[in-house]
Amino acid sequence: MSEHEYVPKSKAGKWFNDRLPLLTLGAHLTDYPTPKNLNYWWTFGGILTFCLITQIVTGIVLAMHYVAHADLAFASVEHIMRDVNYGWLIRYIHSNGASMFFLAVYIHIFRSLFYGSYKSPREVIWIIGLMIYLLMMAAAFMGYVLPWGQMSFWGATVITNLFSAIPLVGDSITTWLWGAYSVDNPTLNRFFSLHYLIPFLILGLVVLHIWALHVPGNNNPVGIDIKKPSKDTVPFHPYITIKDAFALLVFMIIFAGFVFFTPNVLGHSDNYIPANPLVTPAHIVPEWYLLPFYAILRSVPDKLGGVILMFGAIFILFVLPWLDTSKVRSAVFRPIYRQFYWIFVLDVLMLGYVGAMPAEGIYLVLARVGTIYYFAHFIIVMPVVGLLEKTDPIPMSISEPVLTGGAEPSLARKVNDKV
Amino acid sequence: MIKFNLKLIVLSFLLLFSLRPIQSAEMVDPIKVDWSFKGLTGTFDRASLQRGFQVYKEVCASCHSMQYLSYRNLGEPGGPEFSEQEVKAIAASFEIEDGPDSQGEMFTRPGKPSDKFKSPYPNVQAATAANGGAYPPDMSVLVKARKGGANYIYSVLVGYEDPPPGVTLDDGVYYNKYMAGNKIKMPNNLMDGLVEYADGTESTVDQMAKDVTTFLAWAAEPELEERHRTGVKVIIYLILLTTLVYLSMKKIWSRVDTEV
């Protein structure tokens, strides 16, 4: 955090700032010393903020026209598409926006995994981020139910039925979640209510996420601690704002490509068939961003086991900062871990792919291998590699050349402090 | 290093995707038609939309509803663009139930452009009962509701064949090359010369199938032309703005010794 005291220039500004230091906050955000070597993988935080705001704004407008009732929901979505001015644009931005949001969040998470951004002293940022990710999945799942198409209905049925795997009270919990004896109108109503609530919870957590980030400051591709402010840092504005703006615009071009030219390619055609409790679709598949977890769920022959592993796949990420035993943050200086990192990326992509395929034959085998490897990466690879690996020499500072003959981050930090 | 890893990712995915045919071996891919509404600047063929509406009205509409469309849509830009008089005449040719009136009675009146397309059956159950237990799906968003979209709809319409030896069909079930499972309860309703096109186009089965599919594609995505037009403008605008921001970024970052 920047140390200097901010004093507003105008008298009115000073008067206000003494009572509510919003101007100090603004000055802090503007001056915030940021490592100058951040690459474009670091622009996704800003992109994600844009995604959240886009979803909230388009969502509020959609909610003005949408009707959360099992008999009317599908028709009200068609009303939005046909009769509301630019309704098609708002809905396509919202539905594709969800996918773009997840695309960005996955890049953001994998960036953190590569550069060790979850490691001390940034564990709390990481954990808040995971809470945001969990809420995003809940919001996206419930949002997908709202158009009340076939995939909405059957997706909701499959996911809510997972809770029936809980011993003894499972069925009661499922009925309680449904508000009925199957997915029905009460389910749709509460999903709409929660779908409207969750984004604001996310917004609150985003504030905490950024607050927690501003305490230690950004990690960076080299992964070393840097002195702030120093010649290793630049003020957030204009350097990072303009770079984030550029990256955001490139992102928006891709976003617009989906919205205007292939708005339905990421969805499932069955969701344009109104929900019908009597007809089960041939393959029930969730949206692409949930597929790796769906693959894990289906790879276990036992229902309860599948549910535990699926949730475990996410919750294991919460203890990641303590599973990773390496002293070095950035994978740039970790030749062995770097290999395992890319294998892990491939593993998750493969799980996503088999999640979209029927759970049989070669796909089931791949899903099982992928699931085992997913957990092995965290439980075996991360702790063991961290202890055994001989890391490459890391530089003393972003501006300084590599410190030769050793990978002692503490030494690098000590030297750096004297600069 | 990163380049090598990217190659590994790409190769692994090619390998995975090459596994695909195992799953979809029994499905016949739909015929690929070069629709005028494909592509970044695709638009509908106005004449084809008008002919397609005629096929829908004279053939499909006796069983299939299109409940999310209104008659006024037929005159709106980007659609068949019938004139105002034509739209009024089309609407007026249908008897629409309205009410209750001040006496509490339902009554019928000639349709208005603001009315929704009249459905052939009062409800899904009636439609199902009248069609041998198979509900003729509402066609408002049918093109978006089928994998393969317009190509699939067209293929099914021209895909009727005699069943191959060994396949026996129940009464009221027909063989179709492109239908999932090859069995369809809709009979082959199209035959050459079935409708008399107002514009003199020869009404072959292929022509009618293409026209009605074009009409259904518009019905599912009435915003398509506006979407394509706006999309081109938005992308051009974004590219220009991105260029300007990129140049500004280069200028600002030239003050520090780091590349962006």
C-alpha cells in the first residue's frame, strides 16, 4: 500500500474526506504501485469486473420482462427475443456473457496456479476468489434453469438430485430444495430469487478480493516480493488502466463475435424445446464450464462417492496454499512443476471434453484416469515436487539480472531490500 | 517451452476429437445447403420467405402451431416484408377467438395484425391426440431447437425413403434418412406441384423444402439481419477503438523501460 498521506486540494474535498475518506481511497487506487512486469494474463481481473457488471446490468433489464412461472417462463423469454426493443441483444449478451465470464475466470485461476499467486501472503485473496467462483457456478446453474427449456429442467433435476445422495436426510433435503416433490414451479421461483441475489454477493466478495489484494499487492510473473513503490513498480493509473483497457477491448471483440454471429453455439439446442417432465433428453449435459466436474461426478460408479469427489474437486483448491510446499512462487523458475502444470491443464481440458460425451466405453475410462490424476496433482504432485525440486535461480528484483548460483528467495528478498 | 506445450495441447485435442465418430456412427449428417442467411453478412431471401410462408400456411399449419409469432411480424423489416395491406389481409383470413365481451361471452372475429398466429389445436393434448400420439412441435423456434438447424429441417423434409429391407414400420410411422432413429410420425407431405406459388416459381419438393426452411429460420431468429448488420458495425468500431487504445498504451508505456 502506498504510504503517503493524501490531502484533497479543495476545501470542500477536505471537509468531505475528513468525514468519509473516499478521495483517499480514490487516490490509493490511482497510485497503487503495481509491478511493471505484469503480462497480459494479469488483465483478466479487470475483464472479470467488466463481466460481472455486464451480467448485472443486462440481468436487471431481463428481469423487467421475464416471468418466473413454469407456464410462462419460456414464452416470456421468446417475448424478450421478439417484442422487447433490443431484447435479443440483451439476452444474447447475458447468455454469452456467462460463458465469457467463465472463460475469463478459468484463465484467471490458471494464471494464479502458474505463477503461485495463491501462496503466502495471498492465501486469503485466493480463498475469497474460490468463494466467488463457487457462487458463479451456482448463479450460472440457476440462470440456465430460468428459460425453462428441456436442458433447464433436466439439468436442474440432475443437479438437485445430487443432494439425495446424502445419507438419511438426502431425500428430505432434495424435497426442501425443490419446494415440491419434483423440479416444478416453486423450484423455478426460488432459483430466480437466488439468481438475482447471488451476483450482489459476488460483488461484495469482489470488493473483499480487491481489498485483500491491495494489502500485499500484486504477485508478478517473476513471483518475487518487490519493494513498493520502487523502480519495479508503476502507478496503477495510467499504466495498468490503459493496458487493462486494451486487453478488455480485445476480449470484447471476441465477446461481440459470439453475441452477433454465433449467439447459440455455446448453448444446447434442446433448451429451445419447452420443459417437458415426461420426455427425457437423450443426453443431459450441463453448460461447457461445468463439464470437468460433471465428468468427475459420472466417473464414480457410486452416487454419493461421485458427489463427494465432485465437490471435493473444488474444495481441495481451498487448501492448495498449504499443499504446495515450494518456496518459489512462479513456475517460471520451477522446471519440474512447470511440466506437471501443463499436464494438469491438459487433464482438466480432457475432463471437460469427456464430460460432454456419453459416460460409456473409452470416455468413462478417460474420465476415471482424468479424475484420479486431478486429485493426484494436488495431493501428491504439489507437496512432493515442492520438496524435491531444484528450482532455477531467481532474480533479485524485476529490474535486476538473475542472481546466479542459487534459488534462495529469502536471499533475493534481502538483497532486494537494500536496492 | 510454452510453444512446445501448446503443440502438446493441440495434438492431444486432435486425438480426442478423432474419437468422435465412434459415438455418432449411426447418424447421417444433414445435407449442407448454402443458405443466403449464413455467414457474417447473411440476409434472408425475401421472395423465398414469402413462398415459405405460403407453404407453411397451406401445408404445415394444419398440424403445427407457431404460437410466438404475430401476423404483424410478416410485415416487419428483416422478414418476408409483406405490405401492410397484405399483412392485414392475411390476418383477416383467420377467425380468432376473443373475449369475454361485456356479456361474459367469448366470440370470434377476423384476425388483426397484432394477433398471434392461430394454432391448429386448442392445446398440446388435442394436437397429440389428433396426430397418433405424436405432438407436432410448435415451429416458432424449431430451427434453433434442433442440432443442425436449418440444414437438419431441410434434410428431414426431403429425407423420406422406403425403409431398407429388414426394417418394419408400424402404421402411421414413416422412414426418414435424417430423422434421429430414422422413424418419424409426420408423413411426407410435400409433393411436386403441391402449392401454386404466386410468383410463378416451380413448386418442386426441393424448392418448397428450401422455402419453408428459410421461413422457419427467420421465424426462429427474426432479428438475424439486424444482428448481422449491427455486429459488423460493432466489431469495426471495437477494432478502431482497440487500435487507438493500443497506440495510447504504447505511448504511455514508452516512459518506462518495460515492453507491453
